[in-house]
Amino acid sequence: MAKARERYICSSCGAQTSQWMGRCPRCQEWNTLQATAAEPRNGKTKSGNRPIPLANAPDDVLSSFKCGLNALDNILGDGLHKGASILIGGEPGIGKSTLILQMAGGVAANGMPVLYASGEEGLAQIRARAERLGALTGNLAAISTSRLEDVLQALEAEPPALLILDSIQTIASSEVEGLPGNVSQVRASTAALLEKCRELGVALVIVGHVTKDGSIAGPRLLEHMVDTVISLEGDRRQSYSMLRVFKNRFGPNEDLLVLRMKTRGLEVVEDPSTFFLNERDPALSGASLVMALDGRKPFVVETQALVTRSYFPMPKRTAVGFDVNRLHLLLAVMEKRLKLNFSQVDIYAKVGGGFILKEPGLDLALVAAILSSYYDLALPEKAIFWGEVDLNGQIRPAAGHDRRISQAVKLGFSPIVSSGPGANDMGGSLAGLRRGLFGRGGNGDRD
């Protein structure tokens, strides 16, 4: 039989703690905590929840309501759903608190009650930010606490349409051992909030901290427990960030929004197709354009390369915005198939605008930028590239070719260098690409 644990209950306000204290942490009264036996956690309890035939289960879909940002409503699946949960992660200062307060203001402006629970900021700070964002309405209530019991009590007293918790790593339950933010506390607090919000039909938005490698801190189970996982990415020193959807039970997955920070909060960039091409000089060598595809939206990004003489025993290879191993692979293919010699040069390559790309379609644009810098010749101003380069130096089609072609034609890019219908594949190989762009064949020497 499990050992019964002692709990200390305040005779004045009813607060519970796992250890005795001379002063109640809630009402600040002295000598009011009294010991009482708590039920063992693994004790047998009866539940009214019974299985039913799936054919007899209700077939109604969770009703939804708008959050005030039309583009965000679309990728979430027609807005916020009652009883559903959303986890938002991102680096400090990237705009998480701004985004969720805008969501809270948009829902409250539509006449629906919202509860904003913060364990990081005081009420005065939240009010000042809400005033700046224009989100201060009578339907928006806030509580500043790091106790899970306070949030659950406020949730049960007057159930809102939307509960926002900022952040889960600052919340702790008195029934769980450990400090706020540890694995046990995060798991227990999230489970309790999810269960209560589903019971009351309350939409839940949880903010989560991230580790230094960009993943959401805490147990991996946290991402499996919620319905939607959203990440804000980018450089916090820049004016824009990218909202990426990693998991979505109500809408499209792997979708992307580009957000720009303004005085009144984050603003959605409606057409990000050429947003990352500001102040580009097409007369310079070592730069190429790629029609990238992230999620369902194609957009144009500049890739840059610098090939310069090396003064080190081992030439340097640097990649920003993509995996450096990808650069090593492409350089090996170019040396083998184009008979180029990179042993005496440093090569630096990056994706412009602070963007991070992982898709195979980036290969061809990187090759074009490296060749442009190697020969010190600028590429055609409206040329655009995408395609996967295999180990034989052949150019293969990239996913979403039709969408990329359509967007490239719409924006007036030419030539369109890729592999697939409607594009100029220049022979379908790296040798054909070099010959078509720079008029060079054979040995690859600079001339």
C-alpha cells in the first residue's frame, strides 16, 4: 500500500502546502497551517468515465472563434477552437508576449472574455503593454501568479473563452515536488490545465521557453499533449520574425507566416514573395536568387557566396542559414564534376535576411552563387534558381515545382533555372549550368 503523505492546510484561507511553514504563503497569517493526511497518489479511485461505441460518439466539430489576425486564423484552422490547446515557443525577445496579447485583445474586442495569466510580468507591466498595443478592453482580465492553483481557481470561478498562460516554465503546483520549470512541474501543470480547459470548453494558449538549440524546453511529451505547436523564429535584433507551424490538428501543417514588428505590435506581411530582397544590388557577383518553398508559400530569398584566396593551411568553409555539411557536399561535387580546384580558397556562403532554409531546392542557387563569385561575374538580374544537386552533378526537380514556377512567372523572373516543365534546365547538369551562365566548359580554370 502506498504511503499516505501529509499536507498542511491553512485554517484561514484553505491554501495547501507540502511542508509546514510558520506563515501562510497566501494570506500571510501566522500559525494557521495544520497537518492533514493526503490520499496516496496510486490509491484506487472510482471514475464515471466509461467507454462507449465510437458510432455513438458526438460528431460535432469543435466550434471556433477569431483571434483578430486573419492570417493566423487561417493557418490555425478557422481560428481558435474551444477546448483546444496551442503551444507557442521562441527565443526571448522574439515577440511571443506581444503576439499573445494581440490575440487576447482581438478575442476580447469581439465581446468574449479572456484570462491572461502571467508568471513573468506584473499587472502594471501587462497593462502598459496592452495600452500600447490597443488591446485594453473590459473583457480582458489578468492575473499575475506562479501558482497553478490560482490559475485553476480563476478559471473555474468565471470560465473565459480563452486562457493565455505566459509561461508554463514559471508555473508550479504545490502538489508536485520541485521548482518551477523542471520536468515534473511542467508535465503536471500542463496536464491539469488541459484537462480543466477541455472540461470547460476553454481555448488554451501556452507560451514555452526554448533551449539554446531552439527546441521547446521541458519534456518532449509537452508537444504531444497539445493540439498545435507554433514557433517564432528569427533574429530578435531584426524587425521581422517568422511564425512556423510544426503541428496542427485543425489546419495545415508546416505553414509559415512572416511577421513585422510595428509600433502597435506584430503585423502580418501579406505577400512575403520579395520581402527579403530589400536594397539588393544585382550588379554584384556572388549573389543568386532562389524561389524557396516553406510550407505552402513560395517566396524569393537571396543566397550569397564569397570565394577568396586563403591564407590558412586549411581553407575555411562557413555557412550561415543552412547546414555547413551541405556546403561541403556541394563543393565536393563541383570539384569532381566541373574540375574546379577549391583547395586554395576560402568559401563563405549565407542565406540573406537571416533566413534559415533546409529544403533541397536551395542547392542550385548555392552552386550558382559560388560560381558567380569564383569567376567574379554577376548573374542575370532576374535569374532565379531552385533544384536539388545530386552526387553525379545532375539537377533534380524540387518539391512544389508548379507553385514555384507559377510564382516566378507572376513576379517576372527570367531565366528560370531549374529541372522540370516550364524551366530552363541548361542541360540538366552542373556543366550545362556553368556553360549557360558563364560560357565556360572544359577545365574550369579562371580566364
